[in-house]
Amino acid sequence: MTEGSDPQLTSGARFTGRVAIVTGAGSGLGRATATRLAAEGAVVAVLDIADAAAEETATAIVGSGGRANSYRVDVSDPDSVSGAVELVAEELGRPVLLVNSAGIGGFSRTEEQSFEGWQRILGVNLTGTFLMCKAVIPHLLDGGGVIVNIGSNAGIMAQPYSAAYSASKGGVIQLTRALQDEYIRKGIRVVCVAPGSMDTPLQSQFTFPEGVNPKAFAKVMSPVGSNPPENVAGVVAFVASDEGSYMHGAIVSVDGGLTI
Ligand SMILES: NC(=O)c1ccc[n+]([C@@H]2O[C@H](COP(=O)([O-])OP(=O)(O)OC[C@H]3O[C@@H](n4cnc5c(N)ncnc54)[C@H](O)[C@@H]3O)[C@@H](O)[C@H]2O)c1
């Protein structure tokens, strides 16, 4: 095989010079995605509410020869979002890719779910995704671009004791479709990548409610086990790249067969 025809080499720099914003990039899938995009040449804006973690991601990327800046953002706060996106555009240039990976969750009996807890999960996962899209879309309209929203198997199937989380992720799926329908003729692609179980710190937020039968959770455990976030980041990079250019409004499950 010649160098030029090796798919690993030819797909190795699909984002050269492209400015990408990744939320939740201080940890887990967001961090893996920021790292992957930077390794493929992107200039990455690493956004997270945990500013030290975001800085750690950016420093690691720069240490490996990539380009990244970190920014603190609370995706559930409209002012924080618009301020961060403005600053990114000013410092790094026009963003052409947005990956919404910031997310929170937890298992709870619905009758015990606090109103504040419900509001917080919806506020980060769904409203946060909307606010980031709203702030970045004007830049994408100015020459095109891609949004990748991170959903979940929980947005497609019923996940036990997860009313708020499942509702938020179901909302992310429909938000993806609605945005794609609205912007399909305007040079913007919107795709949702819906992972199943990944080994990340988020999973520690999902402790079983007291007294529930753990067997109830068997349906969200894939027979092929859990997936490293780096594998999902590879899928995000594919759909965000020009190789995914015919993917519009797609919901891409990466869940070890949970939703078949
Ligand atoms: N881990 C899983 O099993 C799993 C499965 C399906 C879907 N997901 C989804 O993948 C995405 C990434 O999750 P992860 O597993 O990498 O979790 P994680 O906890 O490792 O990372 C989430 C990041 O989001 C950040 N964040 C939280 N609230 C924020 C806010 N208000 N503003 C900005 N940043 C905020 C956190 O600080 C953290 O760095 C989430 O949307 C999650 O719902 C995860």
C-alpha cells in the first residue's frame, strides 16, 4: 500500500486549522474528543465548568504539539455561554465545529427526584445544548459547519430510574433533528452521537437508588461490556469530518447493541 492510500494516514488530519469548540472537555468523552480533534489538526476550544480540568486538557494537547485554549463555561447559563463563545471566536477565529458533550445525570425514583435536581439535569443536558447551539450557529451560518450533540442510549430506550436524564437525552435527539431540518439548506450539519456505557467519571454519579433490584439495570448493560470514551471520540471525529458530509440529522448509536 502506498503512503497516500493508507486510510489511517489519509484520515489522520481531517481538521487541520479548523476551530472546534468542545464542551465538557475537562473529562471523559469531551476530553477524549478534544484530544482526538487536536491530534487531527483542529484548533480546540476546551470548554468546561471545571476550569482546572479544562486547563489540564488544553495543556496536555499543547504538550503533545496540538493547539488548544481552555475556557470556563456553565452551559446552563445563557450569559456564560455567549461570553465564552464570543471569546473563542475573538481568540481562535470562527468556530466551524461544535461538540456538545457536557452532561450530568443520576438514578432516582421519580417520586423522590427533587425539582432542583430535575431542573439541573434538564438545564445542563438539554438547555445547555440548546444555548451552545444558539450561540455558535451565527458563526456556522457564516460559511458552514457542523454540530455534534452527545445523546445517550437513555434517550432512545427506557433506562430505569432515569426520568430526568432520559427526558433530557430524548430532548437532545429531537433538538438535533429540529435544528437539522431548520438549517439543512444553510450549510450546517447536525448529528447526534448516542453512546451506551463508557468508563468515565459520570458513571459514578449513577448510584442505584436504595432498595431497588439491581436486575432492573441489566437492560442497560451491553453484553459486550463498556466502551472506552476514545472509541466514541473516533466516531464523533468521523461524523464531524468531511467523510461524514452526507450525515444530516442522524442519530448514531454507539452502545454495544443496547438499542437494537
Ligand atoms: N459515561 C457514560 O456511560 C455515558 C453514556 C451515554 C451518554 N453519555 C453522555 O456523554 C457525555 C459526556 O459524559 P462523560 O461520561 O464524558 O462524563 P464526565 O462526567 O466524564 O464529563 C462531563 C463533563 O461535563 C462537565 N460539565 C458538567 N456540567 C457542566 C456545565 N454546566 N457546563 C459545562 N460543563 C459541564 C463536567 O465538569 C465534566 O467535565 C454526556 O453528555 C453524557 O450524558 C455518557
